[in-house]
Amino acid sequence: MWLPKPVYERIPQFYFLVGLLFMANGLYLGFNFVLSFYYIGFGLISCCYGVVIFMMRLQNRQRQLPVQATATTANTSTPVEEASDTSDESVADSSHEPSIQH
């Protein structure tokens, strides 16, 4: 199943938000209500799942970054510049000795 990139990038945040909402709902209901423990448990699982997905994607991107950098530098060749010949006139003109004019 293909998801648009903005949706795909927000999935870990969605799981984390849903987990926070479930935990808040469980705390709101109070510990006298039996399902509040299930709400809190599901909220913790959902938050942990969102963090795990985020960390796995972060590690994968960090692993791919050096590989992509070396692949692009290996494919692109930098032209070697040849040293230009300097003539005697350009050397004489570039001297810093003051010229004496009569």
C-alpha cells in the first residue's frame, strides 16, 4: 500500500498522539473503572510503538546518508585543472618594485 510522503512521515507521531490520548482517557476515567487499565496499557504500547518506528527510521536514514554521499562522489568526476604557464611578462608586471619615472 502506497501512502503519500506527508502521511507516511507522520505515522510515528500519530501513534504517539493516539497513545497519549488513550492514557489521558484512562486517567480521566479513574482506576475504579476496570477498562481504564486497558486504556493506559494500550496507550503505553502505542506510544512505545511510535517511538520505535521513529528511531528505526532515524537509524535507517543515518545509515543511508554516508552510502549516498560516497555513491555521489564516486559517480561524479572532478576535472583536474592544469597549471597555466606564466610568461616572463606577467611575472615582470606583477613585481611589487616601484617603477621609477623621470
